[in-house]
Amino acid sequence: MIAALLVALLVMALGAVILGATLGYAAVKFRVEGDPLVEKIDSILPQTQCGQCGFPGCKGYAEAVARGEAEINCCPPGGEEGIRKLADLLGREFKPFSDGFNIEKPKSTAIIDEQTCIGCTLCIQACPVDAIVGAAKQMHTIIAGQCTGCELCLPPCPVNCIAMVPITENVVTWKWKYPAFSIGKAA
Amino acid sequence: MSLRKLFNFHGGVKPAYNKEASIQLPIAAAPLPPELVIPLHQSIGGTPRPLVSAGEHVRKGQLIGAPDGYVSSAVHASTSGTVKAVELRLMPHTSGLSAFCVVIEPDGKDEWGDLAPVPWRSMNSDEVRGALRDAGVVGLGGAVFPSYLKANAGKQGHLNTLVINGAECEPYITCDDMQMREQGEIVVRGAAILRDLTKARQVLIGIENNKPEAIAAMQAAIKATGETNIEAVTIPTRYPAGGAKQLIRVLTGIEVPHGTRSTDYGVQCFNTGTAYAIYEALELGRPLISRIVTVAGNVETARNYEVRFGTPMRDVIALSKAKPDTDRIIMGGPMMGYRMPSDSVPVVKATNCILVGSPALFPPPPPEMPCIRCGECARACPTDLQPFEMYWFSRARLFEKAEAYHLADCIECGCCAFVCPARIPLVDYFRFAKSEVWARETEKDAADQARQRYEFRLEREERDKQEKAARLAAKAAETKAKLAQAGSGDAALIAAAAARTQEAEGKSNAE
């Protein structure tokens, strides 16, 4: 009687040990690198790296949102659509931009006025995506295709030679409009 | 008549063809206009870089725009004259936007630059492709995809079937029909060049059976040229039999699946006009500077014209005399064409037809009614899509779901809108959804690139910091070692400091 009980206990204990070991090994072996939620949030963010949210870079903001330390309505370049996507992903309520954050600007590119540039390299150091080329006492210029329009190069410029120019539509980037009927007089 | 087995594609419609008016008269050469406006961006892909500037004299066929990027094609001057400007001009595009054009004032001599035939038989395939790219040859069926990218033998090293598209299924358009009748031999010779370039086992020229003269002309041309393995095949008339995938299906039975290319199945398709242009480019060394354009619709005499690129549409329409109630210009046919912002836009490589419209000819669409999900559109769709589902999601701006129904495979042929009993402009919704999807994709790519560059920058800054710390540590260790060598204690430190001061003074004196 006692022996049978002992055998049963031993079998169960052995089972527990084997399963526990397997789970423990799997936890180490198949460990997820980084926080997958942060990656998901980061992929929604527009990657302007502008810091308007108050965190260093889009990744920093993504981490803060994932930890629950930041609201989802702090990213003006992402627009309302970005907030909606974040709300969907995180299961939170949609929140409109709070005052001071609601300035949705048209997408722009920085342009350096090459006549005024003195070649101080301050903007190069400020650019988060290395989109400015130039060297000390040489003219600087912006690689338009890489510029995210974050405006971080504007404040350090000592001669105010950088301007933000909105990106205009051209034949290639033109989009078909939503089909709409013009309302006319009924016959 | 051949006994070739033909296949069917799904769906399709039979609109009124209205082709008779423009096949009464032979092709006429359009006269030189007072000003040619040649857009640099005329084909799919990168915008060519301008090679000329205002004041320069150009000759006919001179390169004025160099291809930029892998998918791009050259642009040439279509007559001799003086470049007046390289400036923004209204484009033949629905948007009404402008783009860079080379404006040429013809000198009237119309004199060719130096032309040399391309010895393509003794060149390797990359060199021939380069020659086609520099000759600006693009698909003249309407899609204007650079032909050099298509003129290769594929992964297998040879094609099974080369399809030459002479179906011309769109109503009103007859430019391919007339070209096959009048210049059939050159089309066949061009097809033979393509056959040799792609190492195709057989060449099938597909022509709809509403063009018996073109079929007879092509069969005669094949006999006259003595080219082998080329056959003109009559196919049933049904719109859109001239779509590349539909024509391949009809002629070979191969249904090219979603996300693959026809070359993966040993088939490639070129338009008859493209075959003609390839002959001209390789055998005569003439770049693509003109094409045959049908002028039809609300005009006195519908006709086909050989038009130099850059000729304002207004000048071409004037030859056919537009009727007074004309209210719109459409580039292409009534099914797939685009409304032009003005009649001053130039004829470009994509202009197969200038369709002149009036309220009587194309009455305004009746009001859109709700979709009743009858499924007529799905029965008519030649690409086996479900337009009513795509419509639903496009309308609701749920683009991911519309994409899940293979929105990208839509060829915008207009069959669904043609049969819709609720008269919903389905294609307008799909065009809207497609351009939104495309814009999002470009934005996403840009964001990914920005993320990569930002992360690389952080990494670099971190590395610089570590390297600096390591350098300082090494220096500190060195100094320490030196001190230890010189002897320990304050005396040594003081001596070292004095030496440094002396050195510094010496330096400043020297300066």
C-alpha cells in the first residue's frame, strides 16, 4: 500500500522534474530578444527621430509607451492615423492630440541656403539620420531623400541658413482622389 | 486558318468597338508643329536627366534625356531645331501637374543626326539591351515599360513562346491595326529580332478576329519576309484580350499566377508597335521619336497619324477637325484612358489614341447606387478578382483588407464598372486605393531607412565614445608607466610638469 503510494509519488515527482527542466531549458534557449511590443510600436512610428515626444528617438518613445510611461498622443509626425494604430495595437482608447501637440505640419524637407552656410558642422552633429554632408569650413548640403523633416538642424544653425520646404506633389507621387460626386441641380 | 487550339480567359466584356471610322484612311504623317514639348519622364521608372540646355541646337534623334536608374529609358529630340527651354510644362497626366520638358523650336530641316545600325547579331545580350535602352524603346501598347528589361531569354536561357500583341481590344483604337496593314513586314522583322534576342522557340502574333485585313496583311508579311517559327493567330474578339496576361492565356493556355512573371513560364509579350520600334532602333539605328496615334471620337475625320513625340495634342486633333461640342480629351480608349487636363499637352510614348469626347458621345455617368453584391463584376473580371469586396474595403479606406483581395493584381480594365448595375465607378475606387497603398509603402520604406540610419548613428556614437575612452585609458597607463620608470614620488612629477611647461613655452616662442 505504502509502496504503491511511494511509487506514484516518485513517478509524479520525476515527471515534474523532467518537465520543469525542459521548460527551463526552453526558456533559456528560445528566449525572445528584446521586447516584441517595443518593436511593434516602433514599426508604427514615423521614424522622423525628431524628439517632439520628449524621448530620444522613436525607439525611446516606443519603449516608454510599452512601459506605460507615455501617452499615445505625443507623436505629431505620425498624425491621428498613428494614434489610431497605436490605440488598436495596445488596446487603449483613441486620444486626440493635447494642446501644443496638435500641430500637424505638412511633410517637409530641410534645405540649406548654400550662399549663407559658413560650414560650422553644427547641423551635421544634430541630424539624427546623417542626412547632411559637409566638412568644417566647407559648404553643407542635405540629402533630400534621407531627410525626415525633424527640424533638429534648425536651432543649432548660427546663421539661420536652413529652411523647411514642404514637399509638393509631382506626377510620380500624385495620388488618385477619393471618388466623389459633384452635387449638381437635379434635372 | 490555323488549327491552333486556343484557350479562354475568365470574364471580359463586349463593348461597342467603334473602330470603323478611323480605318477608312491610310496613316498620315502629322506635320511639324511650331513648337515641340518633349517631357523627360515618358516611361515607367526614373526620370531621365536632361542633357541639353536652352539655346543649344539639336538634330533629329539626338539624345536629350539620359536614362537614370535601372528602370528608365532615354528620350530623344524628335526633330532638328533649337532648344528653347528646359522647363516645367503641363503633362499629359490626369493630375494636371507639370514636369520638366525639353521645348524645341523646329528649324524645319528635320535633319537626322548620325545614324548607325546596331550590329546586334555580333553583340552579347547586355550590349543589345543597352542599345535598346539608349534608343528609348518602351512598350507602345500603353504601359510604356522599358523594353530592354523585357528583351531577355529569362532563367531558362530561352523562351518557349514569344507573344506579339496585335489584339488591340480597346474600343476606338486602331493604331496597331493600321500599322500591321501598312508596315506589317517591318513588324514581322522586329518580331524576328525579338525571337532571336529571347531565343524563343515560336512567335505568335495574336490578332482579334475583328481585324481580318490586319490578319491577312501579317500572314502575307510573314510569307514575304520568309521568317520561320512566326505565326499570326486569329483570336476571338473580347475585351480585354489585349491585356498581356489575357493574351498569353488565350494563345498558350498558361495562366500566369499572382506575384510571378510570364518569363518564369517561358513566355514574354510585346506590342506590335514595340516590335516595329525595335527593328528601327537596331537595323536602322533610329531611336524612338514618333508613333502612330489614332484620333477618333467626336471629330470630322477619324484617322491614324504618325506623330512626333512632343507635338501638342491640339495640333493633331486639328488635322481631324474636332466638332464644336467637344468638351474633353482622353488619352487612350474609353475603357482605360485618362482624361487630359488640357488639349495643349504633348503626345508622348504612351499616347496610342487621342479620343475626343463630347457630352453626347460620353454622357455623364448616372448616379452611383448602393452595391447589392450581385457578383456581376466578379463574373466579368479578367483577372479573377472579386471587385465587390475590393470596392467595399477601398471605399472604407481599409487598404490592408483590399490588398488581401489582391488589389494590386487589378489591371484597371474597367470590365467591372462596365457591367455594374449600380453604376459604381469601381475602377476609380481601385485607382484611389492603389495609389494610397503605394504611398504608404513608399513611406514605410523611407521610415525603415530612417530607422536604420538612426540606429547606425547611435552605434557609431557609442563606438566613438568607447574608442575615445580606450585611447585615454591607454594614454593614462602610458604616463603612469613613464612615471614609474622615471622614479616615484613628487620630485618626478614636478620634474615632468616642468619639462612640459618648458616644452610649451618653447612652442609658443617658436610661433
